[in-house]
Amino acid sequence: MGKAIAYVSLVEMFFRSVSGCNSIFSKKCATEASDLGDLITVHRMCGFDSLAPWARFFKIQNANRDQDYQPKAHSNTHGFYILSLLYGRKVKCMFIRESVTIGNKEITIETGRIAKQASGAVMIGIGDTVLLVASVGNKEVKEGTDFFPLTANYTERQYAAGKIPGGFFKREGRPREDEILTCRIMDRPIRPMFPDGFYNEVQVVATLMASDRQNKADVLALIGASASLHFSDIPFDGPVGGIRIGRVDGEFVAFPTVDELANSDMDIVMAATRDAITMVEGEAKEIPEKVLIDALEWGHQQIMPLLDLQDAIQKSVGKTKWTVTPVQKDEAIAAKVAELFTDKMEAATSVLAKHERYETIDALTQEAVAALSAQFPEKEGDIAGAMGSLKKKVVRERVLSKGQRIDGRGLTDIRPITTEVGVLPRVHGSALFTRGETQALVFTTLGMPGDEQRLDGIYTEDTKRFMLHYNFPPYSVGEARPMRGTSRREIGHGALAERALESMLPSKEEFPYAIRIVSEITESNGSSSMASVCGGCMSLMDCGVPIKAPVAGIAMGLMSDGDRTAILSDILGDEDHMGDMDFKVTGTKDGITAVQMDIKIKGLAREIMEKALEQARAGRVHILGRMLSTLESPREELSRWAPRIQTIKVKPDQVRVVIGSGGKTIRGIVEQTGVQIDVQDDGTINVASSEVDAIERAIAIIEGLVKEPEAGEEYEGTVVRLADFGAFVNILPNLDGLLHISEMAWERVEKVEDICKEGDTMRVKVLEVEKGSGKIRLSRRVLHEKPEGYEERPPRPPRDRDDRGGDRGRSRDRGGRDDRGRSRRDDRGRGRDDRGRDDRGRGDDRGHRRPPRDRDRDNERSRDRDGEKGGE
């Protein structure tokens, strides 16, 4: 047997080395090789002209390359079955690549070529986006494990988009928030698909290896996780399919690109099996409930070809699953617990307060263990487990039969709500939202555009303007445990609340602030993420952010035994754990802005979905009413502690003037006024301060820096340099004009120093700004009264063009150059007449300037010169 395996490995090496024959594995053909003729079939598919290499390799005698053969085709199976011819064993070749088209997008799944040592591995792609997803499971359960240790990891390699990671460390580090959210999208649909009592450790790793930055990879990671587990030997009740849904111009779009999502009013990721939708995650722009239901039904149908593809490949190359022997419950213990403690459990689960109820149930469980441990020795854990099962059974039966919930509410009742705003001083906006035993203290902070979060992802923008962070400290549930950074759950809940509010924020052009909301969960008994949405909305309004419409959120639950169904509004933590659905819906009074749903049962009829969404809408409107009774609309003015931002626009080429050499100018403005200044390349300048006067002073300085003077404007300028012909006066920062000596006074000025010296200030008027050069002519005299009897010199008569030489001195109104010595041309020793222009004449006389050139003679001279140089 070992020899046969060795030869099979050599066959694969031969394929790859002789013909680079990955191509043969991807052909949509299948052959069962059972004799030499079938080997020739495979051989010819590889494009070989001679069978000699095979004959030598296998030491086959009398191999006839023209031997007739009839391959046996496998219907609906794509792959190759190759016989090693040794010991008559049939060997599967594992490389398959198959595609399916959904809408106008082609999804490709490949397995058997890469990561073959994993339990299951696939390459999955759409467009030029490709992921490798590999799954591995341990066949032995770690001792003492009483839960299912599943880990789903997703990482983006920056080389996938031709990028080098930013920052000091040039390699990918801990996962970013968007990567963690993709991990959750992978985890939630596949976790329920493993057998009950399966406690083997399983790890699924998805790596983004190529990206066109248009087709998002998160839903591919979900599909790839299912496929890798489905093809592996790990027990998995799959497959699961996934799809991203957009809606452009009223039409649903499968797997929309980034550009298509920009024009879409929804972005929904969903997962489903053949029987049921299992997960929904996404955001929308106030869409009606009916549109969401239609989208989910449409998406479920689009997923079916993906499930068919996974099943087809699994039949061809899938491995045999491990045999799982689930832990058998001792029915005798369960029966005895039910007999003795059902009535007591009914009473214990009717206690309204959460901690009192937990204490009562814990005491009852200890009582059961003490009472039954003698009858069932060394079964204390099973007895406690049976009490937990009894609790779930009692609570569910009460809900389904009586419509009474664990805290005494009816199915549609919302817990009591109290709201406050302006809870703490100094912060820009704050709100306290309490619903039953769940409480969120939420804060809004405004910042400059420069405070936006910088991102280094493949599918993210360069910066992020709006951030919502959710914190869930242990004291919120009365526990003491280590605090080791932000958990995946906290990131997921924060992202849901962020999506719920983001579409209701004003645009950046209308409100150029960076916005951060932080939700501190101070008490928790279910729906804390929805409390963050409500408290976040109120803190925005308290801060004075002009949101488009208030947003509230509610968590819905479901309990069903197949015949009876109960839909629960505003569920508790216990109802989440013991129920069959966790359905979070956020929105305004007009429509849905975000949704998250996890379903544990198979099959969810449309009518149940419609009822759940309508019940959620009614609950949402009720909660909005309670919120608006405290603060009806956003405050008219921003918090006095929030920075005021005023925006001005300058020309892009003036940005360097505002910044100055090495940032000297802008630092000087900040030091002088105390404001914050954010300058963007397109010429947008944001000036922020809590003091309006400081903003106005800074803007005045900036406007002065970039102002372009116009004729007729007056300025108080400073003399910066003197010259014989006038003075240069600084009228604006970094902008000087020429005050000619003739414009200094109405009377004759002999010397510039008689009027001014460097450092003097004087008021001047702009006479002219030359187009193109931007040179500025100033006048001082026009701002003073004319002396009595002053007579303007008559304008200089036009000169005869033949009079080009002689005295070219300036008249008095041009600065009196005739009195200051020779003209510029006279200084050079000759006038225009010395150049003999009169001899050149005009008209026909110009033809006698010089005889025509003899070009042949010139060429001969050039050749002679070249020859002389060469001779040298």
C-alpha cells in the first residue's frame, strides 16, 4: 500500500513537471481509469504525443499509443479519476475548479490545489477578488471541555491590493475592526451547523489574497467557510450560502460592487440553508418593512445555486466525516428533576427582578443536586444540566401557552423607559437611556476634520468621519472579571449602532465635524445595543447636531415548537438565550436604517417575518415617542463646549501662502488666536474654536493672506523698501505694491526720503493691478487734496515713430527721468539712431537690407569646417 501511495505522488509530480498541467485538473471532464486505455485517455488530455514517458515511468511493456479506448463519463461530476495501475487501486485527483453565475456575477470555487494538509480548503473568488479559506479540526476533545470551541478568523493581506501596510511596522498586525466584523459574519451562520454535543476544537481561517477593491470579500469568506467545512472530514450539517444584496433604481442587485453600493439604498448580507434564512446583517436608508422582506426572499432564491455547487463538489472530492458520538443525557435524571422541581421552577422563573430571579434559580439548582446526588452519584453536573433544561422548558411553555413572559410582560409590551439629556457637564452632548434593567450612558463629541479616524484597509475609505464605540464593562451585569481590551461582541454591537445612525447624520458639507459617540453600558439585561442607538441619537440632539430624523432600536424574539409561535418585543437576555431568534431592527418613524438577525430554527415563513417587522415598527414608534418627550428636536445651537467651525475656501494655489514656509504662517495664526485650523489640498480651510471672536480674527488673517487687491481699494500699508524711483509698500501679508515717486505727492518730490522711510506706515490707494504679472501700482497723492492752483500737465503727445533716438527721458508725470540724467538707452552709449534703422527704410526698401544668401556656399563652408575639426 505504501508503494502505491508513493507512485500516486509521483504521478502528480509528473503531471506538473512535464506539462505544467494544472490545466488538466480544471477541465470539466471525468474519467474512471481502470485499464491502460483509460490511462491513455488521461495522457492524451494532457496533450502528450507519446506514451513512452508513461511506459518508462510505470515500466509498462508493449504500450500502444494508438490503442482504442472508451472513457466512462461521470454525469454532473467534474474532476479526474486516475488509476495508478498498481495493485488495481483507483485514486482520486483532488483538484476541481467550478463556477456559478448569480445575476451578472460569477463566483468560482476551487479545491485540491492549495493548502492540502488542512482538513478542508478552498480558493473562492468573484471578479479579481480571491480568498483562501481553510478549516482544521482536532479529532480529540480536550479534557474538561464542555462547550464548542469554534474560531473564525479573517485577515486582509495588503499585497492583495498592491499596498504596503502604513505605519511603523510594515506587516499586518492585530485585526482591524472591519476584519473582526467579517469574522463575525463567518462565525454566526456556521456555528449552529455543527452537531449537538460536538466539543472538538475547530478553526476556520480566511485570507484575502487578491482584491480588485470593487467586490467585497466578507460574504465570500462566509461562503468559503461553509465550503471548506463541507468538503472536509469535520462533522458539519451544511452547506450554507451567503449573498450581499443591494437595490439600485428599485431593482435588487446580487453581490453589488463598491460603486453600485454608492447608488444603493440598502446593503444587506444574508446567509441561508436550503430550508431557512439563518443570518441577516446590514443597513438601509429608511426602507419600508415590505422591501426588506422582499429582499430577503429574493436573496434566499439566489443562494440556491451556491448550495448546489457546494453539494456537487462535495460528492466528487468530499472526505468522509468523523463519527460523532454525542453525550447521551440520562433520561432518568431528567425525569426525576421534572417530577420534583417543575412547580418550584415555575415559581423561581416568575421572580421579576433579574438578580433575585438568578439567585432563586441557583438556590433551587443546589437543592436539586443535594436531593438527587445520593440517587445519582457523581452526576452532579448532569443534575445541574437537567435543571437548566427544565428552566428553558418551563419558560417557553409559559410563553407559548399563556403569552406570559419571564418578567410578567405580554408579548408586545415594552419595558418602562426613562430618558435624560445633558447628564454631565463639559461634555458636548450626553444622554442617559434606561429601558427596564438595561441602561446606557452615551456621549457625543465633536472634533475637527483632522480628528477623523485614519484607516489602512482595502475596502475602507482613507478616513472615517463618524465613529460609535460601545463598551460593556463587567459591572454592568454584576460580575467581576478581567478587562482585556475590546471584545468582538463590543465591536459588533458598536458597528450595528453606528450603521443605525450614520444615514441620518448631516453631510460633511453641511456639518464639517468629526463625530464620535461612546456608549457606556452601565446596566444590562438584553438589548444593550438598541439602548446605545436610542441614547446615541439623544446625545446627538443634545449636542446640537442637526440630524435628519430621530432613530430608535428594538430587539425582537421568537419562540416556536412547530405548531405554536410567539413573537416577543423588546426581549430580555434570558429570552435571547432560550428563544429561537434574535432580530434587532433600528429606524425612524418612516423606515428601517439597520437590521441584524440570527435564527436558530429551520424555516421562517413570510407571514411570521411580516408580523415580526410590523410588531418591531410599533415598538420603535413607541420608543421614539418616549425619547421625543424629553427632547423634541436637536438643540438650535451647538453645546457651548463644542468647537465652532467656520469654513472658507481659497484657491488651491493659495494653500501654500496660508501654511507658509515649514508651517510658520499657520502656526503663527494658531498662536495668535488660539484656534484650530485644518487646511485641505482643495483649498477648504476649517477654523474651529469655542470662542467666536477668535475664529473671526483667524479668518480675517487668512483672508488677508489670500486677498487679491482691486483697483480703487485703500490700504494702510508699511514701507518695506526704498528705491530712487519710489517705495515698495506692503499692503497685505506677503503682498507689496509700488508707490512711484510721481504718486507720492501733488508737488514735485526730489527724493523719496523726503516723503517716507522704511518702516513708516501710510495710507495708499490701488491704481492698477496688471493682468498676468499681478504688479500693483499705488498712489498716495490721490488721498490728499490738490493744492490750490494745481494744474495737471497735459498728456504727452504721441511720438513720431521715426524719432527713435535722442533724448528718451521721462516727462515729469512719469517720474522726471529727463532731469535725472541720460535715459536707459543713452547710458548704453548710443541712441536708436546709432543702429542705422533709417537706412533700412520701410516697405520695398526692406528688400535691400542684405544680398540673398548662397545656401550652397554655406553648406560647403560647413563641410570644410567639419573636415578641419576632424583633421585636428
